[in-house]
Amino acid sequence: MNHSTHTEHAMQDCIQACSHCHQVCLQTAMNHCLETGGKHVEAEHFRLMMSCAEICQTSANFQLSNSSFHRRLCQLCAEICEACAADCEKVGGMDECVVACRECAVSCRQMAGVQHN
């Protein structure tokens, strides 16, 4: 009983982290990056930010619907978030996005591993 409560709490945290990361990536890409231009709108960087926003929203949705695939999706989401964080750090001026991506990656890795404990 206690384990399931812990799992539910971890899932709520992960849903929150995914939703926050989706929001931050989308807002940053569509506002900051588009307005700043230059390397902020280079195809690879911009595509990664949009992919990150999309996978975070999808990951949250899978968890909310208690999909049996959510742990596998969380694993992929963590990888994309880590790549996005590294790329945003490299481009610069997107600290909020870097932090949101890293926090989401940590939460998703925890969620992905819950089943195996």
C-alpha cells in the first residue's frame, strides 16, 4: 500500500515536471528564440526545443491516463530533455529552459525506473 502511494506521489511530481518543461520549452522557442533569431532559430536547435515540448506534453498525458507505456516514454523523454538542456546551454541565454529540462529529465528517469525496483 505504501509503495503505491509513493509511486503515485512520484508520478504526480513527474507530471508536474513534464507539464512545466512543456510550457517553458514552448514559450522560450516561440517567443525568445523567434525574437532573438540567429543561432536560436537554427533548424536543429529549434526542432529539438519543439520536440522536447511535445514529448513532455505526451509524457504527462500518458501518465495521466495511466498508460502501460508511460515508463518507456518517460525514458525517452528524459533523453530528449537532457539533449535539449545541453543544446540550450550551448546556445546560451535560456537558463530557465535548461533548468526545466534537467529537472524533468531527473523526474522522468525516476519514473522510468520505478517498475524495476
